[in-house]
Amino acid sequence: MPEDTLPIIPPDDGDVPDAHGDRGPYSLRRRPPTPRESEDIRTPYAVDCDRILHSMAYSRYIDKTQVFWLVKNDHVTHRVLHVQLVSRIARTVGKTLGLNLDLLEASALGHDLGHPPFGHDGEAFLSALSEKAGIGKFVHAVMSVRFLEKLERGGRGLNLTLGVLDSILCHDGESDFASLRPSVGPIDFGELDRRIEFRKASPEAMLSPMTAEGCVMRLCDSISYVGRDLEDAILLGHVKREEIPKNVAKVLGQTNGTIVYSLVKNLTENAAARKPYVCFGPETGEALTELKNFNRERIYHNPAIKKDRHKIKRLFSVFFEMFSEDFARPGGPTLPMLSSYAKNMGEEYGAAASPPEKARDFLAGMTDDYFLETASELLLPKYEKNFR
């Protein structure tokens, strides 16, 4: 299938493609399992859960921004909590609908690994720099798959299942839609690779997941953050609870708990009744879109919330240029952190990735604190200690 004609919303024909149990076609891996792996008592998707949880990229979630950055408040949501909430909500929905819970959990836990520091703002900065450098747009969903397939374990990757990688690639909780249906097409890694190229070329295009589990996880991504972001904004004094639109309050509620419950209940009821689509009812779908629009205006696009955005943008530009130049040195990078990174990644990665690609990969893996510490280390002058 050509890359520019990938299925977006397929026609309503036949049953919903799902995980087909634990040993179906979506449990295939790029590399055959080793004899030891073949004897594993865990299901393939449970193995993926554990591999993601023990990955280096997952450990970095703890200091990656969800929405509010440069805020000293221990109760504001970080990326690590967000993916756990998505996982829990997706398992609740999946259990009701009879879907594969391990596939849902692995997809949820891994879906945001590719987020750079400073959330979607950082993604926009890095995308502009990557495109200018000729390596294409930066898409965090694509980067999540790249971490899992190309960067973990010194460049060998985690060899995850097709179903999990596709769910991660196709997640897009920021888009507004009331229903999703799994795509109809080839079930193989060639199709996944075509989808990756499609997503890189058209980040805003809607790409339907291969499985019902992928569709559910994508909708649960929205459920997990839309009310939680609102609570964080109220906590920090940017929004008052009485300002929530009346229709949203009436249909979904005014607290994160009631919003999540309303959305989950409506999704499970409508998905069960309207197979093969996974969907919200019309009234609930409209209220969800209204709440997202409210959040966009009052939170995500509010310049008062991110006063130092221009400084972070400038630092991304400085780092990208500096790292690209250092990776391009004939003898290898001289900055200790880049030199260590290059050695850990191995020769195959070193030969395959261009200097700008390495700079992008390294920046995408940085946490907020490490980014700021690096700025202090590399860009600020330091006193020389003199003990005379």
C-alpha cells in the first residue's frame, strides 16, 4: 500500500480487529525470540510491559513535563503519572469490552516515551529545528517507537510486539474525534514502517490503529489528561472551577474524578453497543470537545502560564546546533555527555544516524532538569577556585 494512501477511517465492514488473544498476529516481533524467550511464562504483551517499565526511557518520565513546567509544586502532574493514569483507565475500559489488558497496558506505558523536555512546547521547538536541518519533522509518537526499537539497549532496541508499537505510533490524544475504528490492512512490520513514514510526513493526519486496543488507548489518553490538566490549572490559580463551561459541567462534571467517570462510563456503553466502532455518545463527545477547547484557550495556549517559553526555545536552538557540530567531529564528540552517549550506542547507530539525528535523539531523551543543568554547565561562566 503506498505511503500516501494509508487507511485513515476504513469502511464499516466486518469485525473489529483486536489482539486475537495473546499469540495472534499482533504479537509478532521483528526478531525471532531466543530459546529462553520462547519458554517465558509471561504472555508476549506482558513481556512488553516489563521491558518498557525497565527501560531507561521509562525512568526519565519522572522528570518530564506534562503541561506545567518550571513550577515548584509536588502535586502538579508529570509525564510518569500521566502514563500510569492512561494505563489504569485503559484497563478499566478494556476489561469491560473484553480486550487484551496486557496490550493496553504496554501501549499506555510506552506511548509518551518520545516526548522531549518541556512537553508539547519542546516538541514544537525540536520539530522546527529538525526540519530546518533536513531530517524531517519531529513527532513524539514516532520518537517513542524509535526509542523502543533503535535506542534502548545500546541501539539494539527492546524487540517489542507489532501491536504495542502500532498503538504507540497511532496515539494522538490531542485530536478531537468521537469515534475510532481499527484500520483494515496488512498485519506486518512492513506496514508499521510505512505508517511511521506517513506519520513523520503528516503529523496532523489521523492514522487509525491496527487494533481495538490501540483505539481504546488513544481515547483513554484524552480521558486521562483533560480533567487532570484542569485540576492542575485550578491548583495553580490559572482557572477557577466556576469558569468551567456550563454544558461541560452538566454532562461531564466539574472535577477530574467525575469527568473521568463520565467519559469512561459513556465510552464503554457506546463501544459495547456500537461495535465495531469505539466511540463516545454525541452529547458526551461534544462536551469533551468543548472542554478541550476551553483547556486550549485557558491553559495550553495561555502565554501567561509559560513566561519563559522564549528562553527555552533559544536553549533548544543553541543545544541543537552545538550537539550537531560536536557529533560531526571526525574523532567523535568532545563533550563528555555526548561522548559517553556515542560509546553506549555502539557502532551501528553511529554509522546509521547523521549528526543532526543524533542531536535530536539526545535532546528528546533529556529531562527538564537535565536540560536546565546542561544549560548551566555549558553556557554559564564559572569561577576558578583559588585556595591561596
